[in-house]
Amino acid sequence: MNDALAGRVAADERQTALLADLHAAQSKMVELAEMFAEGEVSRPEWKAARAPLEARVTTTQRQLDQITGTHALDDLVGQGGELGASWSTRNLDRQAQIVRAVLEHATILPGDSGARSVDVNRIVPTWQL
């Protein structure tokens, strides 16, 4: 009864619903990637389908963070050196969470036409404040 009065039951139910939505969106992203890899969808179709899924994942993750009081960087505060050293061992989802937490957006400056490689000097990050 105390949990119900404190709103914990509602928060737990909301968290469960958000987790289910997050996992569903992530599963759809995997399915979409597989469809693209198999040639079942074109690149424009893939991009059009992926954008709303990415937005859904980001929004849902932020809502979960608010409910649980956690943040993608909570376990990393003060450990930048360790983060850099272990970056390649982290899974892609975790890397994406960390980047989303610190990067507002990135601007890609024009480059040489015909260049086939990524020039990191053309990437200008705008960091979250």
C-alpha cells in the first residue's frame, strides 16, 4: 500500500512499458538492418524507416532515464581515461548511448568530391551543455 501511495507501482508499470517499447524498437532496427543486408529494402527505404525508430529509441531511453533517475554517463563520471581505453570493447548500443548523452549534433564540412574515405577533420561536434 505504501508503494501505491508513493507512486512506485505506477512508476514500475511505466518503466515496464517503456522497456518493452525500447526492446521492440531495437528489435525492429535489427530486423530492418537484416532486410537491408538481404536487399529487401533500398537505402532510401532503410533511411526513411530507421529515422522514426531511432527517434523512438532516444525518446524512450530519455523517459526511462527520468523514471529510474539514471543517465548514460552516471557510471563514467571521472573515468574518461578508462572510457577511452575500453571504448572498443563496449557494445554498439552502449557506445551510442554515451555519444547521444554528450553530443547534441555533428556538422560534416564539405570535402573533396570523389573522396572515398572519412576525413575526421571535417567533423565538427556540438556538445551538450
